[in-house]
Amino acid sequence: MGLTKLMKKKGKIRTAGLMTGTSMDGLDICVADIDLTEKGLIYSVIYSDFIPYPDSLKMKIRNGLCGTTPELCALNYDLGRFYADELDKSLKNQGIDKIELIGSHGQTMHHINEHSTLQIGEPSFLAQKFNVPVISDFRAGDIAAGGTGAPLIPAVDVWLFQHEKLGRCLLNIGGVANITLIPPMGLKLPVLGFDTGPGMGLLDERYKQLFPGDYDRDGLEALKGTIDHILLSGWMQHPFIRKKPPKSTGRDEFGQGWLAEHGQELEKTKPHSQLATLAAFTAETIVQSIIPYQKKYQIAELLTGGGGSRHPFIMNVLKEKLPNLKIQSVQNSGVNPDSKEALGFAILACARIRGIPGNIPTVTGAGRYAVLGKITV
């Protein structure tokens, strides 16, 4: 009997989830024992870790966003080697000598809503080093089923966070921001989830153009500025912001190209106020995405994760504009906000092995539920 068939019959599976998101800052690792069935999820996190990208690799990724085919080809294999080497070091540091499965999201280089997507980081290096199945390329199956290909974490959010009596909104602020709207168990409404627009991507890119360093640590520079409401009002007319879900986006839409397009108008505003206005743009797109569903879905809690959930300017705007919601970190529900998505792709890897669909058609617009991910052994 094949290895993957044997794993279908197992109870818990020790799985490593790897996530490199649109923030493009490094590799998130989460190792957990996971038992996922049609009846529900039982899991325990063994540990989580974060490995920053070396500056040279980070530069290759940034350049690769508009790179040539040879550059992307080389980067795909460079990332595959990096994932395998760093996971090996991380496991040894923790004294863990065996894992049984790996789920690797890969580094997103381009995403065209409803059409195509590209995540790189050759999984064969992980499969060879650890001699276990590696699940990767999760988005393609949803796109083939007619969906947007993202976000995929909403299925995980339901397994982790659906509440019997409370409606919940899960918010992740990475390079882009996305939400999952989960009604209480007794309320017969579909789960919804979509990218709301920019997350930290625009802020981080602009910060690097204005100040030394990679990002505005603790949002201190943005807090010194004021919002340019005329600029903000114009940005809110962006076609993606006005588009109804299902929808997904990435740095190809809200990244260096967007900043180049809006460079002249930004330069008319002081540097600190540029950051404040960009932070307000992220926050306002989140607010305007939640409000239409807040009452219908009986949303009582906004559970936050991702690097942007620690940005005080963004969080202050959310608290001001959403006063009726209890806003708190997913940490309060027992999930590490920094490794939630890595945990998510560990769970989705188990879903692939068990033959459980990993997408939600009402989230992505797919024509059917689909088992996601390709297996490399």
C-alpha cells in the first residue's frame, strides 16, 4: 500500500506547514500533530518558528516580481533549497527527528484573479531531504474549478474558530489583507472570505523609499503623521476596492507598480503623513469590507493576525470605525497570530491526504468543492 494511502488511515499526522506570504520577509514554520476528518479537526501545535530571508534572497524575490524567465527559474530552485535547509535546521534545533507530511504554500510571485497564479519554491528538495510527501501548489485546484484561487485560509478558519453562538470575522493583515466571515453555527448563511485590498505591502515599500530600514517598526513613523483624506478618498475608488467578492489580489496590484502610479501625489504630502494615509487606506478597505455583513452575520468579534495586526495606527482606525466589535488577537483563542497561516497550510496538507476539500465555493467562486494541492514524493 502506498505511503499516502497509509496516511489516510492514520490518526494524527505530524505535519510541518511552511508559509512565505506577500510580506516577503521570510519563512514561517509550524509543526503540529493534526487529525482532520469530515467530523472536524483535532490538533496540537508542537512549535512554530520564523526564519528571515537573507538580504540576497529577499532582493532576488523583489526583483523576481518583474523578473525574466531565467531569473524566476533560478529563484524557484533557490527557494526550494532554502525551505528544505531551513526546515531541517529548525527541526534539529527543536530536537525533532521525524515529521510525516509537509504543506508548503510557496512564495507568491503573481496572481491574476480568477485566471492564474504562480507560487514558487520547488517542493522536490523538501521531499528528497525528509522522505515524506510534500503538498504544494494549493491554489491551482480552486482556479481549475472556476474559483479565484485565494484566499484558502477561510476553510481553516472555520475548522479553528466557528462559534456556536457568536458570528466572527477573522482578519489577516500580511502584504495584503483578507477577511473570513463566519456566522454562528445555528445561522444558515454561507461562509464568506476575500482579500480586502492592501495590507502592509504598500506601507513597507513606501517606508523603504522614505526612511532607512525595511519597515516602520511599531508604526512609530505613521503615528507622527496625519491622514490626507483627499488622497484616501481617491484611492478608495480603485476598481478592486469597489469590486464585490469573490475577489483576491496581491503585490502585482498593490505593490511597487501602485506606488509608481501614485508617486507624484504622494510626494505632495510629508513623509510621515504618507505613511499615515497608507495605513488609513489599509484600515478603511478592511472596515468597508466588514460593515455590509456585520449585522446579517451577527459579527460580534474581530479576531486579528498577521504582522499588520500589531500596527497601532491601523488598529486604532479599526477600533474607531468598528466600535461594536470586540477586537482582539487570535492569540486569545489559542492560536499564534504569527504562525496561523503556516498552521493553516499544515492543516490543508492533511486535508489533501484525507481527500477533504480545502476550498469554500462561496469564498472563491469555484463551481464545486475541490481537494487542493499537488503531491511530491
